[in-house]
Amino acid sequence: MGYAETYAAWKADPDGWWLKQAAALDWSKAPTQGYDAATNTWFADAMGNTAWNCVDRHVAAGHGERVAIIHDSPVTGTKTKITYAELQDRVARMAGVLHAQGVLKGDRVVIYMPMVPEALVAMLACARIGAVHSVVFGGFAARELAVRIDDCKPRAVIAGSCGIEPGRVVHYKPLLDEAIVLAEHKPEACLILQREAGEADLVPGRDFDLADEMSRAVPADCVPVKGSDPAYILYTSGTTGQPKGVVRPMAGHMVALHWTMKNIYGVEAGDVYWAASDVGWVVGHSYICYAPLLAGCTTIVFEGKPVGTPDAGTFWRVISEHKVKSFFTAPTAFRAIKREDPKGEEAKKYYLSGLQALFFAGERADPDTVNWAGDVLGVPVIDHWWQTETGYAIAANPFGMDALPIKVGSPSVAMPGYDVRILSPEGEEMPAGELGAVAIKLPLPPGTLPTLWDADARFRKSYLDTFPGYYETGDAGLIDADGYLFIMARTDDVINVAGHRLSTGAMEEVLAGHPDVAECAVIGAADPLKGQLPVGFLCLSKGVNRPEEEIVAECVARVRHEIGPVAAFKSAVVVDRLPKTRSGKILRAIMARIADGQDYKMPATIDDPVILEEIGSALSRIGYPAAR
Ligand code: COA
Ligand code: AMP
């Protein structure tokens, strides 16, 4: 069946269509119903286990010797392969370690780890016993970790002693210690993976050496959980400093991800699949850990960067050496490679003909990067659009089912499960080709968020209240006459830096905490490498008379310390006042247009238009608009 027939079949009978997809997996009790309005989840009456389906199922089918994980780590100079049988043993042992620490079904476990196979083992170990993991990206600092610990209240934490960034070791354990001091909730146990590059001191009675514990663990069996039970919580940026805890229900997650592997990515059991992201992001959850393993593929855990580890040919080496068939990353990674190797000379050194397609997501795929990648690799470059909230593609080109013509600049068409509409501010549907808010008709498909952790009212307010009957994506865009979607911008104060979703509100909260800052604003300014970079505007308290550079440097250090290096907050400027509407709303979108050198329309409600000129001259002092 092609895309049009498949989409129509789903639309005609969503419950029946998804139940058919669910039959591809193993269940302790197979689902008999599709969408369940009471829990806002799918397959709520099913019982099953994600770790069983990712690991044990393949071993039971006689594929124990197949490689499940390849850890390729240029930063440590090591490469390791783990078979499905070995993975089963490790997951069962780590699950046993969690049990021994009193972690039971429904308990939360925070995972704070670099790109090592143990991160996946930890996720699967939680799934095995029905515990709910929450992975925190290593680039977040102690305060962000503390906020997440307080929100999901983990019984245990599994952490690496350190991560390795090019040129420096990031010691995770002191950050974890600081987070536990900052947090009100105190986890009972911390299981630490000691790494050679930086071993950590352990707190007696609270901290345990993970390897020691695993060597003496009693392996734990898979525990069946309900279809509607949460598989994990993943925090993502909203408009405030408090991140949103996206809840992922067990059954829908498995079914939807499993479907995508064949139909979107075009891979099957035994194929090698690589998502160059990080387990701390949704791409890492779905496409480094769960989906490739559900499909019986070999997944690559890459601990390195697209450039500098050691050079701009690293990605091509990994693709050729491990025979990668399907490759997924963010466009920013390709922009980094292109900057170092504009002619793509490095790619010529490797045998890449096993690669079938390249997939981009995480940020807008700009035509220059898409075209360059296509020229260098000679494979289709497929943009697809999704969010932490959905867990997999809302719109894509279903390459594995029926490769549709590619329109550069568009993530193509809605996937089965998603009825995407473009709405006016009043909630009216916009004609083809006209810009509006991108919304999805409810109910959302399997695997998408049913709520936010411990914040159902916030869930409704953030996603459901604006357009009754629809999920509000927070993106603006259009659908053309052929049904192709174009995603143009965010409608909120979320920015996208190197494919990482960040909250300007969170940065503003940190800046506002500086004793000399009376008021502030953060915007995302266009950046040729990272897509966007944050820029801060600081209004100082009356009487402050210190050099501007000193205050700016302190603010930069503050954001790095409190949010983390991932915020990439490096520039700020002092201004006398901020442009606002008469009702007091800061005009961030216009400030961003000024930073990007774009025209803007003077809002009728602006308090004092002269302030925009002041913003322009302040920006020019720090090099904006940048020459491109
Ligand atoms: N632990 C600790 N620190 C981390 C980290 C981690 N896991 N990941 C990143 N950081 C640090 C970096 O070292 C950097 O620190 P610096 O300011 O001291 O240089 C900072 O956070 C910003 O990181 P990043 O945004 O990744 O920038 P970069 O300059 O190191 O690399 C790219 C830029 C484009 C090469 C890189 O972002 C990349 O490969 N991105 C594409 C893939 C991806 O991960 N996308 C995510 C969603 S799909
Ligand atoms: P995240 O939740 O971190 O995956 O970020 C999701 C947001 O990233 C989306 O709401 C978009 O704003 C942006 N995004 C992700 N993929 C794309 C894409 N293919 N094209 C345009 N924007 C994208």
C-alpha cells in the first residue's frame, strides 16, 4: 500500500488501523481497544513490557548473537559491540540492581549519563521493572537537574562519573551532588558508572559503584505494565523556567515507534540504524534507544561530535565502517561539517554506498544544507518534523513505504495518526498556502503525550485551550495545495539552538537573579551554524555604575552555571529600557527581527517607538545584524 491509501485507511478507522499495527509486538495481554478517552492514551487495556519487546523478544526468536548496540567513541578511542543476548543479561542485571535499591513499578529513576551503552541499559532496566525513567541531558547544569529531581521525585539516580567533551572532561558527579543539595527531594540511592577519564568520589550509604553492583546483581524479570502506564518522563522547554515533564505512555510508544522504522526510515531487523543525537533528547530516546531495538536493528551510540573528533570525516567513517543504512541527525551537524569541509572532500575517502537515506529533524532544514548534504552523500535527504511531545514524526516523507517527491524546505506530509490543520488566531481553518498556527485535530495518535507529569492543568493550558478540539503545536506554518507542510517559526518564546530546544524565559529568570539587573529580555538571533543563538538585553538597577563588560560577563557565567553550557548564552548588552506594548508585553519577536536585520511592522500598541532604535544601536555594538 502506498502513502495515500495508508493515510486513508487510518483515517477511515483509526482504532482498527492502530490495533493492526499493535499486533506486530508481543503482549502479556493484547490490546482490544484503541483510543481511551478516560486516560487520553491508546491501548489502555493492554499489558506488556517495552524491554521485552526491545530485547528479550529478539533473543527468544533466536537472534541473540545479532549486534544490538555499537558504541563508537572517538573521544575515548574505543569501539564496542553488544549483542542482543549480552544486552539482555546487562538489562536484567541493572534491573536487579534497581530492585535491590527498592525501586519498584511506578517509581521514578533519573538518568544523567553521557553517550555510553549503559545509558540505554539503564533506560531498558527501568522499563523491565516498570519504573519510569527521566533522562537529563549532560549539558544541563546542577540547577536544571535539581528542578527535574524535585518535579519527578526519583527514588534512585543512575549517573556517569563524567562525560567527555572535545578538549575537556565534564565531571557529572559533582553536578549531581550539587543538584541533590539544591533539590528538596532527596533520592535514596545514586548508582555511579565510574569512567576512566574521571572517577568520582562516592558518598557512603547513598552512592554505589554501578559496575560492582551489577557484578553481584540478581537478574530481574520483565514486569508486565498497563498500556496507559508511563514508560518515561522527558523534560522539555516551555515558556517559563519550569520545564514541562512530557509523559510517554507504554503501549502507544512501542506501537508507534515500531511502525515508523519500516515505513518512514525504511529499515528492518538486522539493518544498522544511526541517530546522531544524544540520549538526553527525544531523538535519542526514540531513535537511539527504543525504536531501533524494537525493530531488531543494530543501533549506534556515538560519543563524539560531527567535527573535531577528530575531523569532519567522522560521520562518514562511522557510516562506512558500521554499514549504516539509515542515518538521522540535525541539520546543524551538517552545517558544522560544511563549514570545515565545504567541498565534502572527506566523504570521498569512505565507502558510503550502503547508506540509503539521510533524515533531518530537530530544527528547520534550510535548503542550502539539504542540497549540500544530498550532493555529498548522493542519497535522498528527508526532512521530518516532530516534537518531544509527540515522540515521532508528525510530518515526514514515508521513505520506507512510498517515497514521495521531495520539496526542499518542507518536511512533506502528515503521517497516519496526525490530522494537521493550519488555524487563524480565531481558530478558523486557513486556506492552502496561508500561514497560521499549526494544530493537530484530537485525539493525538499512540505514543504522544497524554498529559504533563503532575501538571494536568498546565498540559491543558499549554496545548488544548487555545484551539478547542485541537492540540496546539507551538509552531507556525502552512500547508500548500499538494498537502505539503512548511514549518516557519515558533509562536512562543522557545528557541532552537543547535537543534536543542531552549526557553528564553528560563534564561531571563537567571539574568533577573543578577543583583544589578532590574529587568531583562532574551531573544533568539539567527546564527549560521546553530540556527539560533540567545542574546540578552539587560536594564540595570538605578545607581549601578559598574563597567558594562563586567556585568555582561557575570550574566554569561551565571547562565552557564545555572542552566548549563548547552544554553550557549554568550552575548548580552545593556540597554536603558525594553520595547513593550502599552499592556507591558515585551516585543521579543520584533527585537529578534532587528537582530536579524529584517524589516518589521511597527505595532500599533507600542509604548514608545524610539526604544526600537535604541535596541538597534545596542545590538550593533555587539555585532548584530551579523554579516552573512
Ligand atoms: N555534556 C556536557 N556538556 C555538553 C554536552 C554534554 N553532553 N553536550 C554539549 N555540551 C556543551 C558543549 O561542550 C558546549 O560547551 P562550550 O560552550 O564550552 O563549547 C556547549 O554545551 C554547547 O554545545 P553544542 O550546542 O552542542 O555546541 P558545540 O559547539 O559543542 O557543537 C554542534 C555544535 C553543531 C557540532 C553540535 O551541537 C551537534 O552535533 N549538534 C547536532 C546533533 C544534535 O545533537 N542534535 C540534538 C537534537 S536532534
Ligand atoms: P524538540 O521538542 O526539542 O524536538 O523541538 C521541537 C521543535 O523543534 C518543533 O516544535 C519545531 O519548532 C522544531 N523542529 C523540529 N523539527 C523540525 C523540522 N523538521 N522543521 C522545522 N522545525 C522543526
